[in-house]
Amino acid sequence: MSLQTITELLNKQKLVEQMLHNQTMQRQDLVESMTHKQHLSELQVALGRLSPGEIATTLEALSLQDAQLLWAQVNPEMEEDILWELSELLREQLVGDREPKFSKGSINVCELINEQVRVTEITSYKDLVAAKPIWIDLFDASESERRAIGRHYGLKLPNPDDLTDLEVSARFYIEENGEIHLNSNFLLNRGPTPLSIPVVFIINADILFTVRHEDLPVFRLQRLRARNQAGIITDCKEVLLDLYDADVAYSADALEDSYVTLRQAGQKVSSETITDAEATRILANIATEEDLNGLIQGNMLNTQRAVSFLMRNRFLSKRQSVTANQVLRDIESINKHTAFLLEKINFLMEATVGFVNVNQNRYISQLTIINIVFMPLNLLAGIGGMSEYTMMTEGIPWPVAYSVFTAGIVLIGWLTFVALKHSNNQRQRKKP
């Protein structure tokens, strides 16, 4: 549909400009110039509705002259993505020897050279062709960049965000050509809200591809370890297992921090008094830790299934199987700890809510005392204000009568308050 639209628009513009050129009129050059600018503006609007892939497909189908005209109207911000989609021949015809560059995110390549790991960031297609990687990490790469890398290595690199609604059984599978696909979630415990970040893993031709849209500490740590520790990585599957192992360790650290936060909340809850404002903060902290605990449980289950999938299909060597079993044992340990923390979270939640209820009861008790104190006063005031009983004060000057009546009301209120206070003290003494 995009090709047809652009083609029809170009043909119409050529026809109009040719008709204008064949006619003789006043200020013809100005009219032709304004018409040409209007046509270029229409092309820019039409291109603005298309994706880089659609624009590249359209450019490939046009004649070289039309393709050059269309390329001149492309938004500069989209040029790099479109260049990744074009064939080498058309790219050379449009931009000469200009190489497409990775303009969004970062692409890191891990190479194994003489048992030493070298991690480099590639910025152009030339770097990609020259690399001999065992691991390619795509962080926040655009769709065009993913497609270009996929074409070079003969596979399709999906968008991780499009795979979050997959059933659990569909997250780990093997393609007919032998590609291993694993869709996992990694913890990002940064900022006020913890997140579970989807990551796509693909193993093809002894190369591990990872696709993600968030900067995860686990991946930075793995690149640092690969650089500094020689001999820890021999192939792409060890990279994958090390990433899962690092995520387990990162989750364990997050649980330790969570325990510290819950312990501080427990100390506040165990104090004699908690204000409503403090209770609100405690409940908010507990809710955050409960969310973190749930994310860790879900991620560990996902990791457990992924490692079991690799072992069950015998993708791992004997040495790697030992590492995988250790990862599974660590996951079991974390699962037990998350269950313990969940019990602690529930206890603190109930205790905090209980203190809130105690504060509410205290406020209600105070209101009840006030109502009891003023109940007889209201009754006496009502009796004193009834016109039928004005004869009670007949013959007494009204200043004296009202003064005595007011003093009586205050005395009765004070006696009621003292009686209530005495009764409350008696109840407190009877408690064990």
C-alpha cells in the first residue's frame, strides 16, 4: 500500500509539473518553483506516515531517479534506520561509501581470541562483518538494526516487549533449523519501583544473541567479568549460564536489602505508639517489598525452567551441567527465603493495620467521652430553655438564675468526666 501511494503521488506530480512546463504564462518560473515545493512537501508528509522498513521497500522498487528524489525528502533522523534496510547496491547509489551506523542504544560483541575474551562495542556495519563473536548483546536496538543483524547471521531477532504475553510453555523452544530460543525475565531493582525486564536469548551457530530494552546491571557485570577473568568463558552457553547465575546473585542481594527494610519496619511496629503518618509510610514500604518479593519469585521460576530446559535437551557439556545444577540449588535457596519473607511481610502488614485500628479506636473513645460529658449538659440546657418551666425561676433575678444554672451545668459535666476517668482507671488496674 505504501509503494502504491508513493508511486501514484510521484506520477501525479510529474504530470502536473510537465503540464506547467509546457504552458506559457506570466512568472512561469515562480509558479513552477512553488508547485515543485508543494509536491516535495506532499512527499514529506507521505513519508512521515511510513516506517523505515516501508520506506526502504519503496526505494528499492522505484527507479534510481525517483529513489534519489524520495531519499532527499527523508527525515534525517530516520536515515540510519533506512540505510540498514537497503541493499548495498542502492545504498551506494544514494549515499556513496557511507556506512550505516548503530545510532540507537548499543551493540556489544564478545569475542574469544586465544582463550582471552574481548568485549567491544560495534558502531557500524563494517565492525559487524569483521567480528567473530560468541555473544552479541543488543541493548535498545531499533527494529531496523535488529533486522540488519538478523539478516547478516541468518535469523530473526524479535522485540522482547512483543513476547511478554507468551504462555510459559512457549517461552523456551527449538526452531527447525536448530535455533534455541529462551524468553526470560531479569530483575531491575533500581528506583522506587522494582521491575521485571524481558530479555530474548537466541543461540544460533554457536553465537548467543541477547535482545533487551533496559540497561541491566547483570549484563554490565558479565561483560566486566569476561574482560577481567581469563578462562571463565569458553563458548556461548557458558555466557548464558553465567548471566542466569548473575541474575540469581543479584536477586539474592535484593532479598538481603529487602530483609533490612522489613527489619527496620518491624522495629517501628514493635514500638509502643505509631502515628497514622508513620503507619502509612510503613505500609507503603511493606507493599514495595512485597512487590519485589513477588517479582523475584516469578523470575526465579522462569530461570529455573530455562536452565532445566537446557539440561533436559542435553545442550550443556558436563562442566556446564555442574554449573547449571549449582544455579538450580541457589534458586531453591532463594525460593525458601522468599517464602520466609512473605510470612514476615504478612505479619508486619497485619501488625501495622492493627496499630491503625488501635489509633482509630482511641479517637472514637475520645469522641465517646466528649458525647457522654455533654449529654447531661444538653439535657439540662434543653430543660432550662423550655418556656413551660420559666415559672421555676419566677421571682429570681435573671442574672442570678442563669449564673446558677450555668454553674450547675459545669459542675455536672466535671463530675461526669471524673466518674468516667475513675471507671477507666479501675478497668486498667483489673487487667493482668
